[in-house]
Amino acid sequence: MKDTNKIEARRVQVHYGQNHALRDVDVDILDKTVTAFIGPSGCGKSTFLRCLNRMNDTIPTCRVQGLITMDGEDIYDARVDPVQLRARVGMVFQKPNPFPKSIYDNVAYGPKIHGLARNKAELDEMVELAIRKAALWNEVKDRMQAPGTSLSGGQQQRLCIARAIATSPEVLLMDEPCSALDPIATAQIEELIDDLRAQFCVVIVTHSMQQAARVSQRTAFFHLGSLVEYGETGQIFTNPRDPRTESYITGRIG
Amino acid sequence: MSGSLLIQDARTQKRHAAERRFRTYGLLAISLAMAALLWLLLSIFSQGMPAFRQTFLTFPVTLDAAVLDQEANRNPAEMAKITTIFYGKHLARALADEITALGIATGTMTAKDIGAMISEQSAADLRDRVLADPGLIGTTISFTALANGRIDGYYKGRVSMASAAKDKNTSPAKLALADKLRAAGVLTIDFNLGFLTRPDASDKRPEAAGLGIAVVGSLYMMLVVLVLALPIAVGTAVYLEEFAPRNRWSDLIEVNISNLAAVPSIVYGILGLALFINFGGLPRSAPIVGGLVLVLLTLPRIIIPTRAALKAVPPSIRDAALAIGASRLQTVTHHVLPLAMPGILTGTIIGLAQALGESAPLLLIGMVAFVRDFPAAPPAGLFDPAAALPVQIYNWTQRGDPGFVERASGAIIVLLVFLLVMNAVAIYLRRKYERRW
């Protein structure tokens, strides 16, 4: 399955009111791969990520133009229900945002609203599997009824990952998932991302170039609302073609 | 230019002085407010507490069959022909007999004078009791009558021997006799349950006036407000906050809701009169109309805090739910509303408390009427005439007999207790569901 395009974007434009935030983005995102979006603040990388599960729909002034397909289907087609799309494209946010409910309920929420489990036993199994995949099981298995907000920051973020993968999405979007975490928690999450690659198509937005180099196979560099360069991570970091990419990764801009 | 740190320069001293002045003003303002509050509570409690005590006369009454049931067939329809005035005379005789039996000298007082010591209301009470239970006829019962308002006032400090001498409703001889009766145990001063359970009474009988119908009416109206205002207000707030598009129309609606919260309440009374009574054909003085007017009044006052509570829920929670694939309605009902609940409940209870204390709009829809019959149980009772606590207070302060001043202050205490309980519930709920994110 490697090297098949999961998501294809063609000439994507995003406007926030009068502000042209993203122009002419063309990207092919591979399945079972970690793709990193890097670039300075305000370059549009998070905006593009939020186009992929249509979270931009919740912002009234936001307009998305161009074509984004997943498995060949236009996700902005009028017949597409964003709710259904988001069940297949999970998302993890910058700041851990567990629901103020128990750990169990946090993870069980997705399967519950999508009717994925036929009974309690099946639901329990799904919750356990998701938490295991998020490498959190050993830490929380004895206190599943404790509130999710009682966990540490790194644990909360892994809980959010567990919550996102509990619905068995095909794509997992991560918007700077480690920026609010300490180095140890970051290392744990990065390790986790590498494991998740076996099952999901992972797209991660990050500020840290080291992180992009460590976890991703493909990297896209955004600058001032445009996609500057996209290719193999190794190539981007060792042999960038565009002078702007080179300036950024050597620390001259950004 | 650097002096010693140990010496404050003129600029620093000035700043400190300004701060001290500000603190003094603050303390002064708070002291004034506390003093005013204390004064208010003191005056209300000193005037109102006596309303919870009442002077009673307890003596045996023989319910003579030959007098009270002349047809001797225990037919309530026949017995009802015997009037309250007759019962009043009967009571007066019974009390006079008891006084003679106790060997208390009455001087020149006639049986009529002695009868005037009993509240006119008691004769009606006795008649009601006999008509409700004809089996009592022929027996001797121990009857507890209300003492006349002047006698009651004598023991509460409103009436003195000197003032009684000038009062055509009582006399020093009656007060002296009352003292003797008290020593003999016939006259007692007890907790006045009737103040909370009896209906209002006419101008001449302050001793019999109670809050019963006003309390029931106020509770019925609160029921209407809770059942109608809470769901409508929360629905409106959720729609405006979570679903409505942000445009000129939603801005206009928002501004108008804020303005409605500031509209004088009497205006709502006129609206209610025109809308519910003249146009809708609903009965006057009915808790349903009062409740509906208070619903109109309360709606903006619940919508505004509810919107604030919804706004206070962090957007990250909404993002999280939406990103998992919850629909917008699911996001609201599963996550946003539960988190906003403490704020919503607090706003609702404060809104209810304000509605409970509202009198002006109720005056306009006729809730100031003199009502003697308790309304039926809801929902039918919502259409029966009733009073309301704040209107009852207003009503009693308009009456001539000083006994009603005491009743009005007592009613204020009852109203304050209701408000205090509601605010306590609001605080409890807020603490219990303290924000958890």
C-alpha cells in the first residue's frame, strides 16, 4: 500500500475574509506515511491541515477553494457531510483538550456517537485497544474512571491521540501535538507517531525542524501562504532545492 | 540623581497618599452600605417578627343542638342558614361563661364587650368547623379563638392603656380583663401558623390575615416561569451562541435582548394586560397570567447569563468534539451544555428570584384583588384568582389598621427567606459544578 496517494490537493486557496491565507497548494499525501508540515508562524500550515478534515468550516469567514480529494473523492463536494469525514480523519490539537469526563468516557465517546460498538464488552475492547495503541494503557488501566483532566500534559495528549484513533480513522492530523509538552513527553509522543504510521496516514504540523526530521518520511515547507517545497524528509533537510527552504532550515528566516 | 532608598521621595509619598485615600473611600462606602443594610434588616425584623406570634383565647364552647341545628336533622343546607353573627354571639356567651366559671370579676362589662375581645374571624372559623363536621353538634369542644387585633396589639406593644382609652374599638377595661385571662391561662401567645396558612382578611381583622394564598400564588407563578422560561431561554441562548450566523440580524437581536432586560417591569405588566387578558382572554388575577408576564420579564434575564456561560466554555472542547465527528448539536448537548450548566442554573435562579420579588406588573393584571378562596391544585388552579407575596406586602401597607404594618413586615421577612433560600441554592449549585476544565 505504500506510495499510494491518500490525499491529493490541487490549487487549494484559503481566504479568511479579505486575507488570502493560502495560495495554490498542491500536495500528494501518501498512505501509511508520516508527512510533516514545517514553516514559520503564520505560513498557513495549520490552515492547510484544518482543510483536510474541514475544521475550517466552523470559522464563518473562511473560504476554501480548489480540490482536495481523499481516496479520489472530493471532500468538499456538496454531498459530503463533514461529520462523516471527520470520523475518517482524526485530529489531535496543539493543546491537550480532553473532555472533562473520565478517561474511559473520553475514548469511548467517538465509538459511541458513531455506533461502532454493538455492546459494552465491544466498547470496552475498543477503548482498551485505542489506549494501548496510544501507549497509555499501563499508566491508566487502573483508573479508567478518573477524570481525563487529572492526567499530566503528556498523558493528556496521548489520551487525545487515543480518543482520535478510537474511531479507527484512516488519516490522523496532528497540529503541533508536542508544543505544549516537556522533552520527555515529546519523545514519547514522537515514538508513538512512528508506531502509528503502520496503520494510519499521519500528517503532523510542527514548529520543530528536528521533530520533522525525526518522525516524518515526507516534509512540506510552507512560507507566506505558499507551499515552497515538498519531498522526502532527508532530501529537504540535506539538499533543499529552494533557497527559501535552505534559509529556513539553517535558521536564517522563521 | 540617586538618593537613599531608605528615604521616600516626594513623588512616592504622593502616590502612597493617593492609595491610602482610595482605600479610605472604599472602606467608607462599604461601611455605609453595611449600615444601611443593618438598618433595613433591624427595622424589618423588629416590626415583622411579632407577626409570627399571635394572641389566642382558648375556652370550652358547647355546641348546643337546639340552637345550632333547629331542624335537628344535621342537614348542612339547613345549618348553613345560621349566620356568622349568630355564632359570634354564641362564642361571646361561651367566653363570658368561662370567665364567670373562673371567678374573674368583669366589672361593668357586658357579654357584648367580652365578645369584642374575640376576633370576628373566629366566629366564621367556628361556623366552618361545625358545617364541615356536623357530628360536633351537641358536644363541648375546646375552641381556640383569635384575640381581637387590639388585644393582640396590646401584647405586642402597639396598644397601651392610654391609647385604648381614646380608642372606640377597645377599652382599658378589656385590656385589664385580658391580663387576668392571661394569668388564668385562657389567653396565650403562641407561634402564629395562621400567618403562613390563612388567606388575607378584611380591614377590620388584621389578626386573621395570612399569607397562604400569596405564597401559593407566588409558587404557582414560579412554576409557570420555570417551566416556560427556562427551556425557551436556554434554547434561545444556545441557538444564538452556537448556531446562528453572525450577521446584522443576529446583532440586532442581541442588542434587543440586552435592551429588554432593562425595560421597566411595569411595561411588561401593560403588555401582559393587553396580550394575555384583553387579547388572549385569560382570567384576571390568575397565576397563569402573572406567570406569563414574569416569563416575558425573566426571559432576557436568563438568556444573557446563559449566553455568557456558553461563551465561557473553552472552544478547545468544541474543537475536540467536532474533530471526533460529533455533529454540532451533539457537541452542544454532550459537551457544551453540561459544562455551562452551573452558570445557566445560577442565572435561572437569580432570574426566578427577581421574578418572585416583582410587584409592579402584577398590580396591572389584577393580582392585587382581595382573594379569600385558595386556588385549586395545578394545572386548573393556575386559572383561579390568587395573590402574590410582593403584592400582598404592598396591599397590607395600604391598610389603615396598624396590625397590618406588622403583617406587611412579617411578609417581607417571608419573602426575604424565600429569596435567601433561592440564592443559597444558586451558590450551592455553582460550587458543586465548579468549572472542571
